[in-house]
Amino acid sequence: MSFHIVEQATPRLNRSELAVPGSRTELFEKAAQSDVDVIFLDCEDAVAPDEKEQARKNIIEALNDIDWGTKTMSVRINGLDTHYMYRDVVDILEQGGDRLDMIMIPKVGTASDVYAVDMLVTQVEDAMGRTKRIGFEHIIETALGMANVNEIASASKRNESLHFGVADYAASTKARTTVIGGPHPDYGVLTDKDGDAPRDYHWGDMWHYAISRMVVAARANGLRPVDGPFGDFQDPDGYRAQANRAAVIGCEGKWAIHPSQVALANEIYSPSEAEVTKAKRILEAMAEAQREGKGAVSLDGRLIDLASIRQAENMVAKAAVISGA
Ligand code: COA
Ligand code: MG
């Protein structure tokens, strides 16, 4: 281990995160009744400019009046380049009661963006005597945000998670796609010529680098990396594939833009019974190895060592949190 200890952000279950436009009050109860881990009520891009003021009022009322159970509650504020943003922070923190846990900052570009929101939030919290500190979720969804992802991740003690905002990221990098998440048929490799043998075309994951880079920045700073939206809510198989590949490289959850995606995310981001059983066997085998003074042994014909303990402990700890949820 490095001498530098990575402090972990406030632990929260973040397998699924449901986007709920602040202008659509009829969705609020449905979201509150769902099994989602985190809800973000949106002031930003799912709300038309003419509806911004009303959406903010709806959100304040809903935070005060609706029973959100044990869910983690967040509000996505407008971008720092708009004149809506300061009032989102001030009004929601002044009038929204104590239920709010986090603020989601869209299109964050630099560490100074985080600093600016931190300053504003701190002032309102102090003025209102709020004792519960608001956490920050950052959407990495611009080329600038990705270029500065490490600095953003370490810019505030309020930071809790980084989210990959695939659609805005595509727009910002001028990627040749108009869908929200998912693969692109032109992003692939054709196997080399091999005599007359037929050649295979393999689709690749055009978002692999971006998500991996965000995962590293998040984990290096003790934050949760979370994969963003998958727009085609009538394609559960597509959602499942996208969620799985992000889970495998370290993401803790994925957004849901529709209630039907919540159960998928919760399932995919929970370790399976088989995985937990295997992790427990690894811990038992390593405990036995350590009693015998060995650092590495074989289990089912495969090497396990001290790194396996850390992987297995993560898995077992996650399962314990989920079963207690
Ligand atoms: N949160 C809570 N409930 C939702 C919901 C959401 N995000 N999206 C849909 N529902 C509800 C609907 O109200 C409907 O409820 P009902 O059965 O009681 O009538 C049910 O789930 C089925 O909805 P459906 O008719 O299939 O969808 P829709 O046409 O009403 O809405 C969208 C489709 C995509 C417009 C809607 O899901 C939505 O606005 N999602 C969020 C988009 C967003 O926030 N984007 C920004 C982040 S990427
Ligand atoms: Mg966006």
C-alpha cells in the first residue's frame, strides 16, 4: 500500500439511481414507491427553460412533503454557466428541509467549479444552521471534465461519486452517435485476412476508455463511480449488457431513466449468491493458508493470494450492506 491513505466517501448503496424530472410531479410518488437506491430530482436538462422556476418549487415541496423512505435523495442543479444554478442551490437548501442528502453537479469541468458550489453550499448551510452536510455527485460529461477528472475528484470533502454522462460526453467530444449510451456498429475491429477464411467483425465498447478513466479517478479518491443512462428503456437486454460491462470494471451502479431499469440495475450491481459463496471460500482458504504461513495457495486449481482477500472482502462487505438494506 501507498503511505497515502485514500479516505472513503460516505458509504451509500448506489446500485440504481433514478432520474426524475422536477417538472413531472406525477412521477414523484412512483419514484418514492420504487426499490431504487438513489433518486435525483432534476432541475437541469429534463426540464424545459420555461419550466425551470416551477420545477424548482415542485422539488422543494416534494422534498418536504413526500415520504421517500430510506432512499438517498439528490437534486441535479442547473449548470454553472446558467443563471438558474445559484437559485437552485440557495432555494433548495434554504427551503427544502433536511431530507436532501446530495446535490448533483452537471457538466462539471474544473476543480474550481466544485470549489464554487462548495463555497455557496457552505454559506447556505452555515446561515441556516444545517448540521447535515450535503454531499456532491459530479457528472463527468464533457471533454473538459474528463481532462480534469482527477482534480475534480479531489476538489472537495463533499465529493461522493462520479457519474459518466454518456450523451453530453458524446456531444462534447463530437462522437458520431445520437443515441444515449450503447455501442455503435462502426466502432469495431475486422479480423485480419487469413487466406480465404471468413473474417469476423467484433463490436467494441466505444465508451471503455472514458468509463475506465473515470473509475480510476473515482477510486483513487475514495468516490463511487456510477455509469450513466441507457436511453432505450424498451431494451432490457441492451441495458443489462451495458450495466454488466460497467460493473465488471468497477462501477457501483447505473442510472435508470425509467422505473423498469431499476430492478435490472439492483440485480446486476448486487453480487450473486454464487459470487458471495466463492468469496467466502477464498477468505476461508486464505485464513487457512495464513495459519500455515503461506501467502499464496491454490483453490479449485487457481492461484489465490493476498490480493484475493481484498477482492473477496469487498464482495462479502457489499453483500452484507445489501442484505441489511
Ligand atoms: N420516474 C418515476 N416514474 C416514472 C419515470 C421516472 N423517471 N418514468 C416513467 N415513470 C412512470 C410513468 O409515470 C408510468 O406510471 P403509471 O404506470 O403509473 O402511469 C410508468 O412509469 C410507465 O411509464 P411509461 O408510460 O412507460 O413512460 P413515459 O412515456 O411516461 O415516460 C420518459 C418516458 C422517458 C419520458 C420518462 O421515463 C422520463 O421522463 N424519464 C426520465 C428522463 C430524464 O430524467 N432524463 C434526464 C437524465 S438522462
Ligand atoms: Mg447531461
